[in-house]
Amino acid sequence: MTQRFSRIAGTGSYLPPRRVTNQDMVAELAARGIETSDEWIVERTGIQARHFALPNVTASDLAVPAACAALKAAGVTAADIDLVIVATSTPDMVFPSTATIVQHKLSQKALAEGGVGMAGCPAFDVQAVCSGFIYALTVADAMIARGAANRALVIGAEVFSRIIDFNDRTTCVLFGDGAGAVVLEASDQPGVLATDLHADGQYVDILCVPGHVSGGQILGDPLLKMDGQAVFKLAINVLEKSARTVLKKAGKQESDIDWLIPHQANIRIMQGTARKLRLPMEKMVVTVQDHGNTSAASIPLALDHGVRNGQVKSGQLVLLEGVGGGFTWGSVLFNL
Ligand code: UT7
């Protein structure tokens, strides 16, 4: 029996139209009596702008156009998909999953266009905060390799603007909204070469939204809390280790990597990771300046950006790396 692998057949992404520059944030915070500056944000994070969704726009609303773009790029339709996984920490509802909502919206769209829907295929969310897309891609790869699916839509979608505390200047300037997606399909050639996932719950408190739902109400604080420096130090350390793990599993060297596409949280973390792996910055896709930190959406957004602007090409070796709340981290190494 030939071995089954998975490979990325198409990518897509979507950003809500409202672009908010650092100058806009300075004005927004000044109105609240809070001081920040474009210089501070650029120097400490590399971020120049982010996109915010309108109040009535949900994660699934961002996920659907990203998914449609990925389907188109892969040359398939919704009816060809037999698995939907959405990585998100800002789901439309407590339940059901955002993935089921995305599945339904894609079906409705396909039917309205005279096509065939996708009702019946498995759909579920993955919650691993900024590592969510790496977790989702790893699960989809394993399901395809096992024969449990043939063609998956793997999406990262976030409306982090909903959980930002605009009275906390140390976090509110960092995050943005958006969605990215890939179509991952079965192949007799790899595709995905190696994956690596980790979590360490002792660090729950350094990046969390501590509120919870009880009796139909949110109890506790529903807004994001972060110890930025603790996250920063852990991130640089674990990203290097995880990169080395997938390279070793696949029998590859650092110098074999054509593109490093890390979670886009902070340019200084990204530069530190590249330095440790002895990769020039020219081998890294960087979108943090335009998108801010879009959590689970950031890696597929950056991947799609790199593919569409001609940087990342078919046949190249790509390393994706995620890190975030939990604490969670991981990597996926693949040939595009
Ligand atoms: O997606 C999950 C992963 N998350 C991350 O990767 C975030 C990781 N952490 C970071 O990116 C950085 O730690 C931050 C960007 C969050 C902060 O940068 P930093 O260099 O660690 O700054 P800091 O927290 O040490 O703060 C330095 C100073 C402080 O003032 P004092 O105490 O030195 O007077 C802050 O109050 O900068 C001040 N500060 C600000 N000043 C202007 C903090 N936020 C702001 C702000 N504008 N927005």
C-alpha cells in the first residue's frame, strides 16, 4: 500500500476593510487619556497598522472569504471538502463551533451559486490561541494520512478586537482581526514532512482572557491579559527548539529552509528566531507591520501573502511556527 501524505493545494486570506494605523491608535488612546506613540509601537513591535472588523462581523464572516479564496486557488469547490477545522479563540458562539457555522455558510453560498453544498462532513474548532493554526494543520495532516479525510479546509480566523482592553496600552496596540485558510489534500508525495506540537499549562496566567460563562453571563474579566516580557522570553526559546525538532524529524538542515513563516506577533521575536536558526531575514515572510498580531489567523495570512506576491513558490521548503497562550507552541515543515 502506498503511503498517504497531505499537501497544501491552495491558500487564501481575508482582512476586514477597516485599516487602523498607529496614528489612529494614538488618537483613540489619547481620547481615553492614555499615552502611546507611533515610535514606541514600531520600535518595540514592528507594527504599523492592523485591521479591525465592524462590531457585527464575526470570525466566521472573515473565515468564509478566506476559505473561498483557498478553494479557488486549489481549483476545487466546497463540495470537494470532507473536513473543516477552524482555529480561533474568538468564536462566533460559545457553541456550536465556528467551523460548523463556516461549513453552513459555505454550503449556502455554493447552493446559491447553483453548486453543491458540504453538509455532513466533520467540522470542529481548535483552541490553541496563537498556535491554533499549527495545531489545526497538524490534526488535518494526521487525519488525511490516516485516511479519515481526503481534502480539508484548515482556517485560522480571529476578531481579537472584541477581547482587547482599550484601556491597557501594553496590549491594545498589538492585535488585529483577519482570517487565513488552506486546502490540505491527500497526496502520494509529501507535502507535510514533519509536525511538532507542545503545551505547558503552568503558564496559563501569562496570556489569558480569564472570564468564563456562567448562568448566561460572563463572570470575571472578559478581556485579554498578557505579561509581554514573560511571553517574549518563552517564545524565542521554544520556537528555536521546535524548529530544530521538525528539521531533525524530516532529515533537513536549517540551510534547506526556503521560507520561515512564524506567528506574526512582534518583529523582535521573529528576528531573534531567525538569528538562532542562522536564517537571513530575506527568508522570512513578514506581515506584522500591516496586520498586527491576528493570533490563529496570522500564519495562514502570512503564508497566503507570501504565495500571492510570488515569494513562496511551489516545491519550496517552508517552516511554519506558532506560539501563544496556554502556553502552546509548535511547527509544521512542508514542501509547497
Ligand atoms: O501572540 C502571542 C504572543 N505575544 C507576544 O508575542 C507578545 C510578546 N511580548 C512583546 O511583544 C513585548 O513584550 C511587548 C511589545 C508587549 C512589550 O515590549 P517590551 O519591550 O517588553 O516593553 P515593556 O513591557 O518592558 O515596557 C517598556 C515601557 C514601560 O514603561 P516603563 O515602565 O519603562 O516606564 C511600559 O509602560 O514601555 C511602556 N509601554 C508603552 N509605552 C508607550 C508599554 N506599552 C506602551 C505603549 N506605548 N503602547
